[in-house]
Amino acid sequence: MPRDTYEMKSNKPLSRGSSLFGTDPQVQLRTALQSNDFATFKKLIGYGAVDLEHVYQYPDYKTCLELAVSEPKTKGEFVKLLLQHEVEVNKINETHSAAPIHFAVESGNIDALNLLLEDDRIDVNVKSKGNTALLMAIKKIEELDDDREQDLAKYEDMVEQLLKAGCNANSPDLKGITPVYSAAKQGLERIITLILDYAKEPINLDTYKDRRGKTARDYLGEAFPHLLPKFETEEIVEEVIDVDKLFSYLSRHEEDNFIRDFTKLVKKNEHRQALASNNGMHTMLQSATEKGLHRVVASLLLFGADPNATCSSNTNRPIAIACQYGYYKILKLFVDNENTLFDSVNSESLVQITVKGMRSYAKTPKADFNKCLEILLKHPKININVNHLDLKDNTALHYAARNGDQDTVLELLRNGACVGLRNKFNEPPLADINAKTLETFLDECITTNGERPSDDDYEIHMKYSFLVYPNNSYENEISKVPLMDNSINNHKEFDALLAPETDALLYMTRNSDLRPLLKHPVITSFLYLKWQRISCLFYSNITFYSLFWLSLILYIILGYGVEKKQALVESLNIITYIGTIIGLLLLILRELFQLLVSPTRYLQSIENWMEIMLIFVTAWIVCSDSAEESTKQQLSAVAILLSSAELVLLIGQFPTLSTNIVMLRTVSWNFFKFLLWYCILIIAFALSFYTLFRKEENDEQTPPNPNAVGKEEEEEEDFFEDPGRSLFKTIVMLTGEFDAGSIKFSTFPVTSHLIFIVFVFMIPIVLFNLLNGLAVSDTQEIRANAELVGHISRVKLISYFESVLIGSGRSSSRSNSCLSWLPSSIQDLKIIKPKTLCIKFFAKRISLFPFFLPKYRIIVKPNQDNKIEIPHAEPLGKFSDDYEDIEGRGTCCLARCQNYRLNIEIVKNAKLVISKKTNVSEFDEIKDLLTKYETKMENLENTLKKVLQSLETYHN
């Protein structure tokens, strides 16, 4: 039949689209099934345009066959057609944990069930959550309403058909309930009769006991005593050990019985099928692991159970279950097994699963999560990435910190966990790590070589592994071993090694609890090393801008400030003009590059807006010759102020001067906030003065001064003739410049004097003294924390250089809350990546990991002028240039001139930390010694009591 004819005759013609049957034939197939449009359904299948095993998403999560048998109304034609095309009939649906035969029983569709049973491929004993279709049909009878005669007959017919098809009448569910027990308890005489008539094996009436200790035999004796003799047989029935029996042992935690019967199967060499079986919810190894049956797991692994096997309804590997519940003995068995896989399970590493399980199963009797964690992190056979990211980009450290488990946090940090990795909610682990815990770890990062502090060979070791950012290409290498592999000879691989190193420290500057830790010698030494790497770029930037500022200032002064131009002045003016243009072009390139690297972060900075204004103003000055002289003069004044302010801020980035800039910013901002609220009163006084002191139009004109000779008398300017000028005069009066002689108090002598006195008291006296007090308070606070302020400024400066040359993490683009309402894609926008341009050399030079510090630590020799040594792996590999530089043997003269000696204050603080740790160790030794003595005294006291009791007994 032609396609057009078919579409005309069909009740629901197929829509035309880009494909044969519309835009989505798969959806049309489901629509045809739901609307009983068999012709369309058959046509779609006939053309082969659909996948019959496709699982439809919300709200069904079923295949076509599962949908067809799940409806109470018969869809026999659809089911037959699907079975003819050999769709899967025994596959367990992952969402519902059921096969088509279970869906048919669940919906009470006996016709669909019969069609399934007619298929030669059907497995009638397949289980759904531990239930066979037979047991499910008997349990469904219990759920029927009082008016259930018709449904009861239907389910009884289902039971009959299932028993005829060979369904096992002894197969129990997860709790051990058998079909005959369920039927006997409900009083279903016909069901029991059907089981007697069609069961292929003798029925066991004593398998399951409920909480009251009653079995199926007990219920039969109460309800149908006449049926009991039919279950008895004169033949000696050999004990049957099947999979269901073994699973029932596991469900009741009968470890000895399981091992006994399983050993019998092993002796008969019939255990392979049991090892590969599942009860619809677990494999045998999964079930034994979840229940913590250590001996059962050992027995299963010993006789060949696959340690990685799962079932469709439970994809957690047994080792993941052991980690989740903290069963360290079982975990040790899996670790010792040669076939065990240690990769991630459902996008979670074993370490993450263990840490997450601590919160839910910490009180489980057999659980010991600390030992599990120790096995995973320290066993030589296992190489798990401690910084593995799950679907939410959380690491194990995120979960440990969120749980408040400080011991686990310390253990993860000791094994290379990074504190700066951010999840999808832009939160690093630092957000939940206790400051005291982090300080304890930082103290542990400072060690010695065991020599006496007075020896020349005395060394202080400082470790920075907690700041190392793992990358996508070499996560395990960065986390476990130094990245000094000669195989890294690819540009893309080279780029992957570069990552921001101060992101975690930048977060600490914004966290009030963690901010004091920036003074810790581990962090200050790290910042010192970063500053040594980045200082050349900083000085180059200051030098460039200073030359540009000087050229601009001289060009403006020589162009507008010198009236009588000479030849020398003209020549110098041309030179400064050229210098200004060159500087302007370089400034434009610099700002444009920063803008394209991170637009959101660039636009959040007030300094960048000042630079943008400076670019436009300077361009107007040097490029617009036709502009009016007055316009140029005004633009020149603005350019001088902007360029000078920018130079001050740029020089203020130097660590030793940062305190002064912070004071300037803090005081200015606090003044602005205070005056923003107080301006209401200032505006009120300005309007009051305008009302009182303005001149009326009918005021008499002042007669000319007859004594004036040769010139007109200059009239004094009236500052109160309009509200704007009155406000300006009032603001000037804030400084104490009243000029009261020019104010006309004579118009309203009483009112004007009173308001003026109130103004003098409230504004110049009270307000200004209050502002001075605020300034003094802010200044003293900043000076008291001058060291910390310097470290914070250095972190921000280094982080900004990293964001420009390497690229920044998500934190940089979301540092301020003013743009937090924007979508994350806009906040993280990067038009260009820094490393795509020809600045890889600079990116490498400012990075410490892994090129400069291949082992993420340094060695300081305090008794050798605080000399720094960089330990590195042998051979050096292709990234060995930096090691030559720091030792003064490099080819770069600038590198040889640098003084790689650690700051003496940092060394002193490191010695204090070591001394504190030593004192604490001595205290612990004394404490342990006292504890031992206390124990001995208690033992002696107990012995004396026993002696006294013996003596009393002897005397009595």
C-alpha cells in the first residue's frame, strides 16, 4: 500500500517531518501504543525506524513491551508483535527492578501473562526485588479489597498458569517467605491445592518462620488440616541446596548454615551457578557484604566469586558496599583479591564512598571507617586519586569537612587532598574546615631533618601539596608522584599542567576565621616564593606605566602650561607626544587582554574603570586637534588626576606599601558610607540657607561706590541664589570655611542666626570630629594587622597575575556578590584563554607546580644564611631549567641575580612552630607516662583487694 494511501486511511496519520515518520518516531510509537493504533504501531516497527528496547523517560521509564503488559486492558496484538520481533523478555528494568512478567502480574493482565508464558525464552523464576511472579501473584491477593471475587479468580488463574509453566513453588522472597506460607496464612485453599497439583518438587512447609515462630505447616494445620497429609511423602527426600536457600541464610544472618551448605555445593562442584545468581536485588557477594558477613565473603571469594559482579537493580560493586558500611575486614579481603577493581563506582571514588558512609553508618557495630580509609589511602596495591570529583564536583575532602570529622580531614590532607577545588556550587573544602584543624595540618607541613638546631646541616622542610591543583590529564600523577615524566612533550599536555595556585589562599582572605592563618610560615614562605617568580613582571608593569604617566604629564604641561614655546620645548613636546601615543597603545592592549581573559572579573574592579576612562580621555587629548582649547584643558585636568591616582594605586600594590593603600581605601569607603546617610541633614541645611539668604527680585540695587577710581566695583558672588549653588556653598562650609561676613543675617536675624549656629555645631564640630574618630579607629586597626594586611594584598596581587597569565578558577569570576545573580555561564565567561597566546613562557615562570617545585616542598638551611634548596626527582627530565636557575647556574642572568634566601622572619616563625610541636610532644610523653603509672596503681589496688578478700575468707 502506498504511503499516501496509508496515511489517508489511518485514524491517526503520521506527521510529516525531517524523517520518515516525523521528527521523533520513538515518541510516535509510544503514542500509537497508548491510543491502541495498531496499524501505525506495526508500520513503525516494519520500517525499522524505532528501537524496541528504548526505555522511555518520565513518567514511564519502561520499554514498549513493559508498557503493553503493564496496563490492565489487554493489548494482545501489540504484545504478540513485539514478541515476534524477539524483544527482551527477561531483562530487569533498572528503574522498577522488574521484568515484563512481573509487570503483567502487577497489573493483573492475565492475557499478557499467557502470551509471555508461551514464549520459549521466558524465565518464569526471574525475581523482582526477591519475588518470583508466582509469589507476587499470591501477595497481590492480600492487597485486594473486600469486593474481590472477580479479581481473586483472575489471580488464582495466574497462579495456575505460572505453576504449569514450571515456576518454583519453594522460591522465597528476601525475607524467606515462600508461596505456600503466604497462601496458608491468607487461607487460600485453591492456591494451596494448585501448588500440590502442579509443583514439580516436594514442598517444604518449615522453611520460613515468622516473628511468632509459626511456619506454613502451622497455618495449614489451623485452616486446612485435611491438606497436611497430602504434603507428606513416604519417599526419603534428599536435602536440596539451591540458590534460594542460600539467600535465605544470608537474609537471616545465618553465617554458619550458609558456609555449611555452600561447602557442600563446592564439594559437588555445583557452586558456579550460585556464585553467578542474584535474588533480584543483590548478588550473593553483594548481600553478604551488605550484611557484614566476613566469613561468608571470604568463602565466596575463595571459591571463585567475581569481586566486581553486580546485578541490574544494584550497580554498586561489593567493594563499594564494604566501604559504604565501613566493613574494614571485608574491604581487606577485596584488596587482597587479585581481580578486584578499585576504580570509581557510579562516578564516586571508594574514598568518597567511605567518607560519605561515615555520617550514616558510623554506629554500625562492625564498622571501622578509619581503618577502611587507611587501607584505601596507604595500601601499596591501591592507587586512588584522593581528589576525584563526583557528579557535583565534590571531593572526599568536601564531604569530610561537611561532616565535621576533623580527623578524617587531617588524614585526607596528609595524603594530598587539595583544599582549593571548587564544586558546582563554587564552594571549596575550606568553607567547612575548622581553622584549628587547618592550623594543625599546616604545623605538620613543617618538619626537620632530625639534626640539632645549632648544626650546620640543620634543615627545615616545608610542604605545599595541599595547594597543588590536580588537572584532568594527570590527576593521579599530580596527587601521588611528581610530574617529571619525559613523555610530557605535547603542548596540550604542557598547558594542562598549568593551574591557579593561590585560589585557596584568595578564599582564605575572604573568610574571617581562616584569614589569620595567612601569617603561618608555610603560607608566607609559599607567598615569598611566588613573589620571587612574579616580581619581575610587577616591576616591569610599574616601569611601563610610570613612563607613560611621565610622558602624559610632560605633554600636557608643555602643551598648555608653557606660553612661550622655544625650540627645545617644541622638541621635547614632540618626544612626549610620541611616548604618550606608544604608552596609550600598550595600555589599550593590556586592558583589552585582561578584559577578554575574564570579562566579569575585569568589570568588577573600580581601578579598571578608571583605566578605561583614562584611555578615552588620553585618546581625545592626543588625537583631537580640532577640539576647543577649553575642552582640552578640562580633559587634561581629568587625565592628570586619573593617571596619578592609578599610579598611586599601582605603587601601593607593593607589599611593603600595601598597608597605606588599604588605610586610604578603608577610610574613604567608611567616610562615603557615613556621609551617604548624613547627607540628608546636609541637604536640609543647604535648602534652609537657600530659603533664608537668597535675594529677592525686588531687592534694591546697591548704589555704585563713588570712591572707586578707574574700575568697577566687583560684586560679591551670591552662593544662595539657587539650590545647587547653596548646596555647593554648604559643602564648602563643612570644612570650616564659613565666610560669615558675606552672609546676610539682617533679613531674618533671629531665625538665620539660630539655624547657622545649629549648623556649625552639628556639622563642622560634631560630624567632622566623628569622622576623624572613625578614621583614627580604622587606621589603628589596620596598623595593628599590618602584617596580615600585607599578606592579603600580596595574595590578591599574585592571584590577579595568575588569572591573566594562566587563567583563573571559578572563584575569581564570582568573587563579588554584585554579579551573583547572573547565570554561571556568563560569570565564567572567558573570550580567550591566556595560554592560547604567546605568553606560555611567562605562565611557566610564575608557576611553582610542577616545574619549579616538582616534589611540592622546599628545604631551608637556617644556619647557612637561610638558603633554599629545591628537592627534585632523578632524572630531571625536560623541565629541569628551573632547578638550574634557582641554584644560580641557569643561563638567565636575571635568575642568577635573584636572592633565593628565605626571609628571616619566616624562618623564625617556622622555628617557633617546630618548638611548639616539640614541647607538645614532650607533654604527651609525660602524659602517657602518668597514664601508665595510674594503670599500674589501679592494678596494684585491685590485687590488694583480692588479697584482703582472701584473708577475710580464710579467717571466717
